[in-house]
Amino acid sequence: MPDFSLTPEQESLRDLARKFARTEMAPHAAEADRTARFPEEIYRKAYDLGLTNLNVPTEYGGSGLGALDQCLIVEELAHACGGMTTSIIANCLALEPILLGGTPEQKARFLTPFCAQYGLASFALTEPSGGSDAGALRTRARREGDHYVLDGEKCFITNAPHAGLYTVFATVDPERRHKGITAFVVSRSTEGVLPGKDEEKMGHRASSTGTIRFEGAKVPVANRLGEEGEGFSLAMRTLDQTRTPIGALATGIAQAALDHAAAYSLKRQSFGKPIAQHQAIQIKLANMVQAIHAARLLTWHAAWTIDQGARGTLESSIAKCFASDAAFAVADEAIQTFGGYGYMKDYPVEKLLRDAKLTQIYEGANEIQRSVIARELLRAYE
Amino acid sequence: MEIVVCIKPVPEPETRLRAAPDGRILDPEGVKYVLTGYDESAVEQALLLKESVPGSKVRAVSFGPSPRAEETLRAAVALGCDSATWIDSGAEPSPDPVDVARALAGTLRSLPHDLVLCGKQAGDDEAGLVAGALGELLGVPDFGYVVDLRWDAARSVFTFHRMTETLQESWEAPGPLVIGLQQAWNDPRTAKLPAILKSRKAPIDKVPVPAPDAHASRSRATTFALPPPRAGAKLIEYKTPEEAAERLVKVLREEAKVFP
């Protein structure tokens, strides 16, 4: 039988994240959502405690955690606020291409100074004309001597307006489709790198999302990760690593929705008794807890698979896709449990639905996840 | 300066408590024990002193069974304590605070200590007796309800305040002392992730419970029960604010008898 118990180390990591989520994040979640404020003081505190660069090895100043450890932390943070969690873990996504594709010299040059102080980084893949079809990206990288010149535009980039470091995917030749894509580490201070303003979003409003324009931005060849044409594979391998924590993030949102719904159902009276005593509500709660339990176990299994050294493409796609669909469904049922109050912004559950929605879209839309799952599945039958 | 901070593993504040099957004590089954409340303030005070007095060392000491005492000590090490001593009670320890003070005093006699810090009371039973009993057993002065303890190096005395709901006093005294700290006056720090991971590998000195002296306790807890549930809140129905105020005043006067 597999062992589902956590080690004392994992328990204490989870305790740390839970305490931070409850004391530092939760009290500000509603206000940051209402005003779409980017609560950078919270992200600074998260950095101080070691919660932002979770996947970076300790030799470069990160926390050096495995996938399961990261998931335990992310679920706790997301229980307090999905949007803040997205901004807190965006560094993991942005730095993963350097971890996977960087030389030892590049890792030391980029990661060590970055992790030595508070800072945000962004993963810049998506473009206005397409996200899931990454092979069609249009941002150009033209080689000129010892540097590349970048031109183009990225959009929906988490933390872009506030980040100091970007991992950027551009093509050296659009004709070559996937085989032209190349990854670069780009400092925000580079001339011709123009981050845009924050987008106004439906959910994840404490997070920041924006465009980055490149207008003749000169990036040294020494900042290229891997060879020309290796960027697409690097992006996909990065997402294999970072998709699983999105499953954990969705699970945290779902758990928060259930916690609110269950507590409310014990207090709210109708027809002379708490609504928790009505079978209609009991069925909702039972379905919600089943979905959450399955989402958590699929996420843990995907993380465990990755921690064993496997790529985990199938497992992480299943976890992300299932958990995010579960989060949306559970948040929906939480609103229904609250009835009219659930639709009001004075109550916490409508935010959870808006936050859950994004988990079905970002880090690979669930349609793409399903096509990945089917591809991996059919491979076994061919 | 050798600082000892005594910490008690107490149930996490959100735990649902229940009596053990024999009805005598709290059922420890499934309870998560943590460092919390007054003891967190005591650890914070120890670390503040360590940071202000060069060459100081802080040793955390806890009495209890495995794994709860060891886990609480690791939490203290993650916060910055230099070393930890676990007095292994083996089975469920006596809940008598004076028994706890005896175990601590017997152990502290062989540990260097210029200053012994405790929470002024435990976060669970709130007995508030250990610091006082420990002072008596060690034969040193003890003070409770203390905030803002400092070391005056020029005069070799500790200065501190005693803060209660009704008074504030200022004191000074040379060491060694036993001090019971007030809660949350010093905004206890949170352990950082790398320190938490490091604390998992820190050595914990395990020592046996000291042999009981001539005055060993003969007390025994007989029952443990939770307070009865509180009566429900009274909802006042109204149509206008004036009516709400009128009805509230009536309830406060006639039912709650808050004023005549």
C-alpha cells in the first residue's frame, strides 16, 4: 500500500504556510479583491519567510523544495487567497526554465542575486494572438553579433508590471514553428523592454497581470537558455513541473469554499432547522468533499511522480485539469448553499468562483490538458 | 548570558477537545500540540535578549511525552533557540503544574542559567503556577505578568515591567531570576522556511525525568470536562433604527440587567 502520511518536515512546512495564510493573507483578501490592489507588502513578507522561490535549490538561495512540498504550501496559501497565491508562486514558474535549461554559470549569474533579495520574476510565453498554440508565437529574436534583438508583445503575464526579471520565449524564425522558439532571460531594465499596465480582471484581483512589449530590446547571447530552437521543449518541460502546484492552488480554493459552505449550513436556519439537516444540502456537501479529496490525492500523486524523477506529463495534466474543474464546481455549489447571500460581495464565496475560473484557463487551458491527457493515454494503446 | 526558556506543548487553539476514555484528563488522541501564546512571547523575549547581549545562548526546555515535546522544541529551535532539552515524561505526564515545575527544576539544576523564562501561564490549563513554583524550587526570585525585560550591563541587573489589567510596575533585579511573560506584547516572530527545515535535523538533548524529591506530589486529576455550551444569542427584530435601539435597551435593562 502507498503511504499517504506526511513527514514531520512536510507537516511543519504546511503549518508555516497555514499560519502565513491565516495571519498575513486572509485578513486582506477581500479588500485586495475589491480594490484590485497588488499587496506587495504581503509578497515581501512571503519572500522573507522563504515562500516565494520554493523550487530554487538552496545553493542559489531558494528554498529547494520538491513538488509535493510545494503543493502542500500552495494549497494552504490558496485557501486564503488564490490571487495572492498566484503572484507568490509566479517566481517558481518564471525561474523554472533557468533551472531546467540554464548552464551552471547562468544559474549562478541569474538565480543567486535574484534570490538574495525580494524580487518578482515573470514567465513570458503567451501572446495576444495565442496562448495554447505556443508554436505560433510571433515575438522575434534576431541575432546581431553577441546579442539578440527582441521585438514583439507578450500578454496576460503574471506580475509583469512589478517584476524585475523575465524569462521570454521568442522565435528566431517563425517558419520553423516550434523549432524556432528560443528562451531568453531578460532584465526589465533592458532598453526597449516595456511592461504595460495592470489588466482589470474578473478574479485573482490581488495578482497583477499585464503586457510586455519588446521594441528592439538587446539581449546578450549569454542570456539565451539552451540552443536556438530549444525554447518550446523548455517551456513544455517547465509547465510539466509547475502545472501540479496549480492543482494544489485549485484544491485550496475548493477547500475554502467547502469550509465556508459547511459552517454556514450549520448556522443558517430554514423550515425550522439548520439547512445542514436538509438532505439537499447534505448531498451538496458530500459531493463537494468528494471532489476536493480526489483533487488533493491526484495532485499529491502527480507531485509524488515528479519527485520520483519522472516527467509526470500525464499525471500533472490530470491533476491540474481535475482540480481546477472541481474548484469551479465546488465554488459554484458553495454559492448555491449560501443562496442569495452567496451572490453578494459581502460574503466570501462569490470571490472563490471568480478565482477558481482562472485555474481552468491558465498554465494550459483545460482543453489543452485534455488533449495532452488523450495523447498520453492513446500512446499506451498504439 | 545563559538563558533558559521553558515551553509547554499545548493543543492547537482550533482543536476540538474531549475527555480521555477514563474521563480524568484531556484525550491526547489526534490532538496537534504546538508552541503558542504566552510561551511564544517567552521565546521571543529570550531571542530579543540574546540579540542585545553579545555571547548569549538560549536553551529551550520542555517536559512531556513524544512526539509533542520534541515537536514544540523544534519549533523553538526554528525560531532561533541555540539548543533544546527534552525531559521525556514517557507516558502522559501528570497535569499538576507543581509536578511540572519539579521536573523542570530538577533538570535546570544541572544546566547553566542566568535567567529562566516561561509564559506567565500555559495556553491550555491557564494554571499560571509553573513560574512561581520553579522560582521556589530553584531558590531564586520569580516574577509574573512581565513585559519588556532588558539587561542593564552597566549595573548588572535585569529591568522589567509587570503589566496587568489594573497596574503597571517597574522592577530591577540581578540574576538568576525566573520570569513569567505576558502574551503577545512583543509580536513574536515567525520561523522562516530554511530555519524550519534546519530545525528538523537539530540535536535535541533527551533527559529522563529527575527522581522525585521528598515532597513529590500526591495529587491526581480526577475528572476532565469541557465548559457547557453557551446559550444562543438573542436576535432583536426591528423595522426602524429607533425601534432597534428601544428594544435593545429594554433587553439590556430587563433581561441582561446591565443597568437599572
